[in-house]
Amino acid sequence: MAKYVWSLVAMVLGASCRPTSFEQYWLWVQHCLPGGEGGALYEKLAAIC
């Protein structure tokens, strides 16, 4: 279920990949999110974690 949720998040954000662990989450935010958006988006993604 978690893989499905993160795949949906990646698709909605237009990211080309999704994190597969909490450690990869930080790399994902920095490298895979378009424009390296932050702020409220970080909070929303942390809530999903």
C-alpha cells in the first residue's frame, strides 16, 4: 500500500522516481522533485511518511 501511495504522490508531483525508504526520502526531495520545491510541500510529504 505504501508503494502505491508514494507512486501516486510522485505521479501528481511529476517526479520521475519515488522514495523506497525514509533515508531516500531526503534524496528524493532534493533530486527528484521538480524545482526542488519546499516549505509546505515538505510538511505534506512528511505527513505521508
